[in-house]
Amino acid sequence: MNTHGASSAEAQALLGSAFDMAQAVRSGALRATDLVQASLARVAATDGAINAFTDLTTEQALADAARIDAALAAGEPSVRELPLLGVPFAVKNLFDVAGLTTLAGAKIEREQPPKARDALLVQRLKAAGAVLVGALNMDEYAYGFTTENSHEGPCHNPHDTTRIAGGSSGGSAAAVAAGQVPVSLGSDTNGSIRVPASLCGVFGLKPTFGRLPRSGTYPFVSSLDHLGPFARSTRDLALTYDALQTPVGTAQVDPEADAALDPGWARRAPEPTSASLRLGSAGLRIATLGGYFEQHASAEARTAVAHVARALGVQTSVELPLVEAGRAAAFLISNATGGALHLDDLRRRAQDFEPLSRDRFIAGALLPAAWVERAQRVRLRYARAVAEVLMHHDVLLAPATPCSATAIGQEHFELGGQRLLVRPSMGLLTQPISCIGLPVCAVPVWLPGAALPIGVQVIAAPWREDLVLRVAAELERLGAVHAPVAA
Amino acid sequence: MSPTGLSTEALAAYADASAAVLGLPIAPEHRPGVLQYLALAARLAEAVHAVDVSAHDESAMVFRPVSPEHPAPEAVAAPLWHQSGANT
């Protein structure tokens, strides 16, 4: 029996991989209902300390699991082969979930009616056999890197509950690190998948901008918003990502039609990655990112990159041209777009906003248009300059966060003699990469003797998610990165 | 306009004027925070303005027309590495 009273086979299975859970359900060793009940029991036992969940979908989850079990009992072969058969998952509460109000972390949104149907990516995971158990805590309107949500209470880091989980997809990373679910979904505009993955010690994938349709999710910055998965292994991450790419629906019912309304969606055909995980890193041209990415990293963050580089035999370092300007461009575009998006509510009811980000939203609404227009032009110039670097390098390595998890409530941290605000600055190292839409896998590093994990970004050229997942899988195979369930 | 050298007073005056134009009241208790973040944005705007762009440096924002028959944007062609099966 472990510390949360889990002694049963399903409770033990829940702490393992999604791949093995699906196999167990497929073989009849476990029922989908067993796994869903184990997930709900673990949430009940642990979430008082973590606060990852803001809603549970207990009744629907048990009904969905029962339907899977009945289909298996009836011998339906199409169900048996589903890749995420019976796997419990949860989503950041900016994804629409049928029957729930989409909160996007905001008190203001509580007044909205429940949604009639699930976001497209939720539908895709359900079609792959996964079972949704609930919605997860986040920074209000995704504008923050700490998930210290004043309306719902802060999300606590499962590895040290006095510390932040990171954000804005803090609940998504914490739920996976705490063993409540094996996989989850989040969003990343400036680092909101990679920052909490780094601080909670799990794997997180931010695909290329435009890869996954965003229909049925609450927006923040349309030209920067990405969606993606979290998991405790690269195999589970790839399995989930591949399912997220797979269209669903029939000739009669086509939920995919909504995807076409997402102006950022690139409408690419699925490019599955699971089969490429075993290819290793041999032959790939890999380099660490120096300059800005070293200057804005603590000693532990730099050591984490060195640890990963050593495991891969990487000795080359390169710098990204225009990176400071690129990061600045992402900040200004986000600040202005977010402020403008919420201008009506900021006028009418500023007091109802999250106190920790309200002033930033108001400032964003005031930015001169010329600054933002200039930022969009500099962004394209920067993207072209980085593309030249990527002509000579397949994969780039950089820290995911400047430091490991800070204390809940902490306002500042020190970096290179500078005193920086935690909430807007924890994304200093992720922001320049999402600004130009590159795919990234955040991999969790536990340095010798460290009490907390810290992540490294594995970055590739647009549309090469296969490469970042390959290198992440190789690092896992080498024992350089891993994502244990928090004790 | 380059924001270089903006004083605290100039930023505060800008905040008050632009908030009035937008019809966005700023409560006294929110004002210090707003000015702090506006100053941060102004510093970052300096980094953006430090890049020399010409009239031919286009925006990263691209509009795609919407036709009545196909209300969705046109598909983006797959790159060569995908067509040749290089994704293995």
C-alpha cells in the first residue's frame, strides 16, 4: 500500500504508463472502469494538497468507461485497437467540455452557460479511447507562469507543495506529476506548456504553431496560441500527440468542420511520430543554445542543459540572432492582444479580474499600435534569421525555465545580479521559441542531489515534432531524463 | 516613434491619455501596477525598435481571404521532406 492507500492493481497501474494501461484494458487484465475509478480516487486523496482540478466529470467518465468495457465484452474489434483504450485524462479548463462552463481560469467566465460539446482535441482523445475525468487549474486567461489563481487557489507543485507548479497550464503538469492522470492537455502561448513541465518534472510537447486545430478552446493570443499534451514518458507523449492529430467523425457528423474556422490551423495531414521514437539521435546535428539562453539561466538551468548535452555527446553551441528582439516582440504582441481581447470587461469590471495579472492586461490595452505592428515585422525577420541557423542544425537545446520552482507567493527572483518579477519572467527562455512557432519537447532533468526537477527544451525546425520526440526518447533511454510520480 | 528615453512622467501622462481615449478607467489602486507594466513594455519596445526594418520587412500577421464556397482558409502544402517520406 502506498502513501495514498493505493494497493489495488488498478491503483498501481494508474502510476504507470498510458501505453501499459491501454494494454491492460485490451488484454482484459483491467477494465476502463477500474482505471477511471482509480484516477478519481487518487484525485480525491491528493488534490486537497495539489489543487490541480477545478471540475470533475465523474458521472460522464464512468459512463464513458462503462461503454468501452461493454464494447470490449461484445468483442468489437475497432474498440480493442484504440491507442488510448480506457486511459484517464484531464484538460486545462480553457478546453470546452460538454456540460461544463469553460472557465479559462476566470471568475468572470463562471457566468457563462455550460458548453454543449467538447473541444475538438478532447473529442479526438475520446475517439482514441481515452476517458476525460475533469478540468484543470490555470492562470486566469492563460496570462501567467505560476498558476497562483486567486479565484480557485494556487496549484501546488507535487514535488514540494510550498512551491508553484508553473503556468499557465499548471494544473495540467501537476495532475500528471501527482499521478492523478497519466496524460493531460494544456496550451502554450509563451511557455505555458514548457514552464509547468519544467517545474513539475514531466514531459510536455508544444507542437509547431498551426499543427493542432484550436476550435473549442478559449483564446489568448491568436497568432501565438498552441495546444499540446503532457505525459510522464515520451512514448505516452507521442501516443497522445498522434491521437491529437487524428481526425474524427463520420460523413453524417463532422466535428472537424469547426477546425477550419481556426485561422491559425495549417491544415496539414497527420504525421504520426510514435514509430520514430526508437530511431535514436545518431546522425542528427545537435547544438546547445548559448548567449541569451545562458545569460538568462541560473547555474542549475545551465547545468541541466550540460547534463543533457553530455548524454547526447553534443559539443557544439550556437546563438540565435535577434533573440532579444524576438522575445520582446512576443511580449508586446501578447500584452497588447490580451489587453484588447478583454477590453470590454476591463472597462466594466476590472475588479473581477485576477489581481495578479489585471494590471498587466490594462497596460497591454494601452500599448501604442506602432509598437505592436513593429513587433510583428521584427518577429518575421527573427523567424527568417533562425531558419538559417536551422539549416545547419537539426535540434537545439536550451533551458526551459531560468530556475526551478519558486515559492508560492514569491514576487521576485535573482538572475545574474538582476531582480526579476517571477510572474512575467519565468517564460524568458520559452518565449523566444514559441514566438516563431518551433516545435519543442520539454524534458525533465533531476540533477544529482536536487530536490526539484528542471526542464530542458529540445527544439527543431517547423513541422519536425518527430525529431524533438526522437531526441527526448533517446535521452530517456539513456537515463538522462525521467518523470517520476511525486512521492 | 522610438520609445527610447521615455520618462516616468511621460509614461504616466501617456497612460492617462490613452486610457481616456479608450474609455478605460484605471482605479487608483491599479495605477502603480499598470505603470510598472507599461514601463516594462516600453523597455521591450526599445529592443524591438533597435532592429532596423525596411518597408519591405513584412508583418508576421497574414490575412487569408474567405470564399463563400470554402469558408476555411486554403490548405498549406506539405513540405518536400514529408512528400519524400523523410519523416522516418
